[in-house]
Amino acid sequence: MAKTILVGANHAGTACANTILSYPNQELTIYDQNSNISFLGCGMALWIGEQIHSGDGLFYAKPQDFLTKGAKVNMESQVLSVDYDKKTVKVQLKDGQVIEDHYDNLVFATGSIPNRIPVKGFDLENVQMVKLYQNAAEVIEKLKNKGEFKKVCVLGGGYIGVELAEAFQRLGLEVTLIDMVDRILAGYFDAPFSDELKNRMEEHCIKLALGEKVEEFLGEGKVSGVKTDKGVYDADMVICAVGFRPNASLGADHLKLYQNGAYLVNRKQQTSDPSVYAIGDCASLYDNARGRENYIALATNAVRSGVVAGHNICGTPVESLGVQGSSALGIYGYKLACTGLSLAAAEREGMDVSYEDYEDTQFPAFMEVENPKVKIRIVYKKEDKKIVGCQLGSSYDATAIIHFFSLAIQKGLTMPELPLVDLFFMPHFNQPYNYVTRTGLNWLNKELGLKG
């Protein structure tokens, strides 16, 4: 019976373990240095902002689940090293005992590590990292002392930073969001979409200090402010949400790595050592929009990679289909979703691209309901007209449309094909020619020199 050792049991590891344990005659041993598994960090802002009353629902699995299915599970245990020639791992268990364990297949699901800002004062009290359940619980516990915490600086204008800024403002705190880039969510959306969120955040009195570089955390013992190259901002708490890096130290000296240090894997999730797999945030993936390897740390990607690895370990050949990096968020009632590349991202990639914008109401005009507008942008390559990206935004929840465009990118759908795609119509839900087909028709009319 082949034995698999799984290092890490969060999203990717949980998916991999469940897949392996669905097969007969599999021996699985799990080591994880945390005390819990499957924490949905995407719900952290909801918990901190008191939009949900407890963090308990942010878990969808527990270690006991794997024990029940026949795995050996060792929580709060750290893998110290790997001997790839002998196929053994050295592990320090919860009780401090150090053991050696043998594997036939090894799976790294070690995730990612929050980036630290290398400036003076980072170790001051109340400078907080945010990733784990414990991180969120610590922030919530501290904020119970309402007299001590009135001003919060959030560092990072990505999804986590933006969502946490909203969460703290909902609690009545004075919030400043600081980012080196001159736009929030610049890695995901073009200006027409990110500016809508910017306006809403400013309407709710969140100060946006964009295009500023953090130089120092101020304070003695406890943080009292953040100094940037353009100003000083008072803060009783600082939240660092400036991205993640792959946790790939165990194999860095033996396995091939992607340019950012993640394990380089094939479509079966195998590393350069065929008996070693890497999944989730510690591994590279194939980006269909870019047509190359990339690193996109999302729970959805992690889960799929775990499923792929699990099947291949058990003898069923399965290959990843690649990813488009689909994501979405909602801030102050405005919902944004994207997949593939924004115009700015495609141009940074060196692609010769163009785009088509369109905006229309969700429902026909005769519907006597609230009828918000939906804004959409489709990015495509000029040469072959293949769609490589889509963004949409609305106060209406139209985010599910992004699933269609994710598949469109994966399958190589072109702009000339878009107007003729079979989409349903029912006035309760959409228009006869909705913003998807209308965007394609408008593009086609321009190409043919016709009137809209």
C-alpha cells in the first residue's frame, strides 16, 4: 500500500486529503503546524466588522474528519526537513518529540506567508498581521477595548485591505488606507471600476493615502502612527495586508522554483521530483489568460489543485485546466467581479490588446423594480480577437456572469463569437439583449462600420 505524507491541511490540503481518502487502500499521514484547518480567511472582514456574530462558521472541515476516514493526523506538528533520497521527513510533534517518517508520495500544501514591511517599528504592539483565525480573533479581542482603539491604519489596497478598511469603518473607527500604488485594487481592475469603490470609501470617510511608501511605524512599545514618504498618520492599530509569498522553504534547495519562489509544478501538480507534489499557495499554476505559468493565491485555485494531486497520487490521471484568476468582492453595496486580465495588466504583460465597454440596466425598462446599471469591460487580443479578460461592476449582484467569461477565456472564445452565444432571457432576470451580448454586438458593429 502506497503511503502519502501531506504537509499542510488548509484549503488545498483538505481537498487533497478528501480525494485520497475517497480511494480504497490508501495510507495517508497529515502534518499541520496549526491547531485548526479550513479557515475561510475571505470571511475575516465580515467577522471583524460584526456582519457575522462568530468565526465558527468560517470553518468547513476539522481534523477529526480525516481521522474518521482513516488518516493519521498530527496537528501543531512541524516538518523540519526532508531527505528526498531516502524519502523521509523529520517532524517535531506537538509534544516536542522529533520523529522520522517515510513516504512514497509527498505533498506540500504549506500555503503562503504574509509579507512583512521591512521598516523600523514593525514589532511594535498592535501592528497586526491578518491571515489565520488566530490573527482575526486577536484583533477582535483587542477592539473590545473601545477606549484604546479609535484610529486604524490599513496597509495594502488589495482585496483584504479594502475589505478590512470597510470593516473597521463599520465599527465606528477612523480609518486610513495606505498603499504604494495610486489606485486601490490596481492589480485586478481598471480605473473605471476601482474608482467607483474609491468614491464609496471616501463617502464613508475612509482616508485613502495612495501612492505613498511606508517608511516607519511610530511609537514606543505600542504603535502610535505610520510615517510615509508623504506624511504621518495617527494609528492605535496598524493592519498589514500587503500580500503573501509562497511558503516553500522545505523544498527550496531541491526542487525547481517559479520566479517568486513557489514550487514549479506540471499540470498534474508534480514538482521536478515526480514523487513530490505541491498544491495551493505554495505552488505555481498555469494562467490561461497570460498563456504561461503564474502565481495566483486564491482558495478556489487551491482546492482544485488539491483535487488534481489527489487523483494522480491514487492512479487516476487528471490534469489541471489552468486558471483565469476569477475573483469578486462587495464594498458598501457595490459589487465587482473580474477574470483574466484587466487592460492595464494585459499591457504590462506586453500584449497587443483592446477593449470594449458597455453599460446598461439589468432589467427591461417595463419592469417595475429597482433597476441598477451594470458596467462591463471586455479585454481582447487584437490579433486573434480572443477574450483575455472581463470586469463588471454594479450595485446589483451580477457577479455570476464572471463564471461565463472565465470559461470563455479558458476555451478561447473570440469577440466575433460573443454576440451569438446562447444566453437565456426572462424579464424577471435580464434583458433580451443583455449587457453581455450587447457588448459583443457593439464591438461587431464598430468592426463592420455599422451604426449601433
